[in-house]
Amino acid sequence: MQQIAVQALLSLLPAAPGGFSGSQFPLPVKTAILGDKSLDMALLQDEIKRKSSGDIKHLLSPLLLAAEAYESVQEDRDRYFINDRKVQNYVFTGSKWRAGWALVLGGTNNRDLVHGLKEREFMVFTDQPDLSDTWYIGPRPTAPVYFLQLMVRYGLIWGCIRPGDNHQMGHYLEADMPGLLILREGLDPLKYVLALGLMKLGAPALVPSSFPFPYGNRVVADTVPDIFSRLNGFQNLRQKHYKGEIISLPDYANPAFAGQEFTAARTLGGTEKSFFCVRPAGSPIPEPVSTSTDKGNIGIVIDIDEPHFTDDIAWGVEKAALRALNFLDGVRASLTDNGFLLEFAEGASFDEIRVRGVLHDGIRLQYPGIRRISIQLVQDDLSLESAGCETKAYKERRKSFMDAMTEENTEEFCVCTECRPFSLVHTCILTPDRMPMCGARTYFTVKAGHYFGSDVTPYQRRAENDLPLRFAFRKGKILDPMKGEYEGANKIYHDMTQGKLSRVYLHSLKDVPHTSCGCFQNLAFFLEGMEGAIGIMKRASSATAPDGRNWEMLANYAGGKQSPGIMGVSFQYLMSDSFLRGDGGMGKVVWVDSELYPKIKSRFRSDQRVATEKEAPTIEALKRFLRG
């Protein structure tokens, strides 16, 4: 088999390698194995011939290089190559919200296997083109190299493995890459050998008993039941961990109903007399009161009697409770300028029992640690007037309190590690002045998740099973108020990264900026060749910055690590007065991509000159533009 594979690959070798577009690494496998060295095809051919009859483990790296070189000159290579933008998406979905990646090779009918893998929340790659909802890697026996390119870029970008250090790459991928191979019977000899090469570079594998080689991190599994019974034995795959009781919605409620579109046949509320409010209980929970007469107005007051249930947490839980009402079939709930409004589709009606049930369970579904909940439904005029005045006054106090919250007057910051599945060190710190770069969380929702749990449960590394997903901590001594360095935040970085990082600036790109995840909405960065000048690029922008860097390059440099000179930032943070205040803030921004510019131009001074890629395609053009 070894000789057949070698001869087949030698017959395919091109005179010179080509390259793959859409990547910082035109030849990712070459970069991982050889680093910056060029690939000399004549020397590679001689090496393969020289080692062809020896131990196959010494032949694997040259064969992987040869396979990539062959694929790099195929006319259809862009059809199967996974560009950097897709790699970033696969890393986030495959590491955070999926159990991992599975490459299925060989076999004649893998439908049941693929179906089972998808049920177990794997992202499935395969060499069979007729399997739905999978990623087809291509028809040639060299096609496994496309999965290998995904593997090594995971190590190069998120593992910070130095190009050319394929030994360390192997260790990192074996322990941390969320992927595996599943080999079936009947593989082409060359595909068998290349699969072994992937195993040498760290991919664990489930192989048939006929697998011809004695190497690799592998487990024998001949049947589909065997595969599933042994699947979770690999330590690199992700797991979800649920703590405590199982909480579900009532049978009559479903989040899918929240997307219903209908013409309202009747309504309740929608006037200033109607209200919806979640608040901390100021006294022991009263007996639920209902004066439901199905009149034109309605008020709902939800009192929660839990320690740590503060006004800022109540604001977030109120949003969750309001959304839960939309889980009822034919019901739409909203807060309008005119007050609380319930709309009903034809045939739907107000059902007090169901409203209470979905509010109670909807709150607990998102924040399972909240247990003591009192729900009052009010519809008679006298109660509406008195309770309405009370809730209006409460909401005004709550808004004033939250608007006044700053890092200076808030002692408790929060940390979120939901993105740690694809980053060994990323630790997101949230403050009232600094919302997370993903834009999907807030300081308030993460704080609520710390105290009361959360339904948002990503997959985790097994080595980090005990790492809290959300955590609140004391900010401690202020070390640098402008750059945003706090004693407590530094300690969190040290503890959460096992000492790999020990300092962080929350509001500066210099030296020790906040780490970046990979799902950042935008990137802020120092422009090369422009001392202290800041550029901002929105996610997946098609622009190229004046210093020649595009989105893929910037995202690869920032993703999953602490990278001086660059940081992921959310839209909320861009609108904050604390935005990079340690570097001069918005006043130091000189370039923004043209898609983002209209959305944040109100943040610039009237006399401030800020270019886009249209006015400043190069650094020299940017300097001319700034001079006016």
C-alpha cells in the first residue's frame, strides 16, 4: 500500500506549487511544516523517493506537502479550499456551539453515521458528495489535505504555534483541535496514507480493524454503533455541561412562535395605563393577585425575591420575560411608547394560566437560578392606576441608576469565558463602560448569568470543565484610570489563564490590550506607519486598510489571544466615551472602512478628518488626506 500511494503521488507532482486565495497562508500545510522556507518540488520529489521504502512515519510530512502542492494547481481548488473567513466561522461554530469537526472518509453508505454525528452536534466533512448538510472535500484521493489545512490554521492562528514547528503543532492539535477522523473500509491507498499523515499532525481517529498502519492516536471501530460508543473517548472533543435541574417551557409554549407573523385580530393594552415590569421584591412575596376581567388595559408586575437581584439585573430579566410571552401561539407582546401591548391572532385569546406559566418558566429557562417569582396581573381601573404609578416611578429610578453606572462608581466587574472553546487565553471582561466585543451579551446579562445561571451553554474543553462561564469579581485598586488597568482584572487574567497572562488594559491597544475572541463585531488597530493613529474595520469587511491589511489578516492576528496593537470591539463600545480612552479615544481614529463609517460618524468631531478605503488606499494617501 505504501509503495502504491507513493507512486500515485509522485505521478501527480506539479513542477511548481500554486496557491490558494482567500487566506493569509496561501499554502497552510507548507507553512505549518516548513515555515517561511520555499517549497522546492525537485527536492521534495527526491526526499519522497529516498524515504519511500523506509518507515512510513518518516514519509508522512513530505507526502502531505506533495498533496497540498498538487491540489494547489487544480482548476477547481477554490471550490474545496476553506478560506480564512470560513475557517474563522468553522472555529467559532465548531468549537463553541458544536461538539467538534468530524471528517468521514471511505465507506459506501454513511447516511446513518452522518445523521448520528449531526444529532450529536458535530460539523461533518466527507468525501461523499451526495450527503446532505455536510461539507464535501472533493473527489480526489488528495482531498483530505483540505481538512488538514483547516486543522493547521487552527493551530497557527488560535494556538499561536510558530510556523515550521510541526512538532508543537502536533501536540497542540492532538490536545486541543476539536476534530477527529472516522475512516471506513475501502479507502484508496493514497487516501489511507494521507489520513495517517493527518493523524501524525494530531488528529485522533476511529479506524476499521483492517487499518494497515500501527501508528496514530486511534481507536478501532468497525460498525456505526461501535463508532458512537467510542466517540467520546477523545479528550480534544468538546462537551456541554449542564448543572442542576432540567428546566423546560410548558407544552403549550415554543420559542418558534416568537417569529410568527399575523394581523392582530384583537389587542390588550397599548395605552399609558398598561405596563410590564420586573423588579426586585421589596418585601416578602405577596400572594399572587389577579383581577383579570379581559378589559382593554393590562398591567403585569413580576416581583423576584432573590439575593443579588439588583435593578440592573431586573432590567435584563424584564426583557427575557417579555420575550417569553411571545412563546405563546398567536400572541405578540411588546413595550411601545404608549405602554405595554398584547396582540392576538384570530382564534387566540388571553389565558391567565398560560400567561403565568410561560412568564414563570420563561424566566427560569433563561436564568434557572431564579426561583422565587411572584406574578401579578392587573386589569381593573383602580389597581391599574395605583400599580401603574408605582411601576413607572420604579422604572424611572432604575433608568437613572443604570445611566449613572460607570467603572468609577461600580465595584463589581464581570468576566465571560464563553469563547474559551477556541482560545486558550481569551477572557472577556465587562464593565458598565465596556460591553463585550461580540455584541451578543451585556454587562448586565453576564452579571445575571453569574448569580442565576444561564441557558446559554457552549461546549467546553474537558480540561476546563470547572472554568466558570460567567463570573463577577471586585475590580480592586485602580492602577491606570485612563488605560483601564485594575488590580482585580489583572488577577482574573492570571487566574483564568493559569498565569499565561497577568495584565490587561481595558481601554488601550498598547502593550497588554484586552484579548480578542473571534466573534468580534469590529476590530480597532494601530495603523502601521502611523504612530498612534487608529483604524477601525467592521466584521468581514471587503476593504483593505491603508497599511495593506485586510479583514482576514487582522482577524487572524487578533483572534483568540492578546495581541498588542489590535483589539476586538463592539458597536456599543464604539459609542462609549471610554472607547480606547488610554490611546486618545475617537480623536485618534483616522481611518474607518466605508461600510462602518456612516454608522459611527456622529462620534467624530466636526473638524476631524477620517478617511475610508475610498479616500486613502495607502498610508501615503492617508497622510495627504489628513493634511487636507
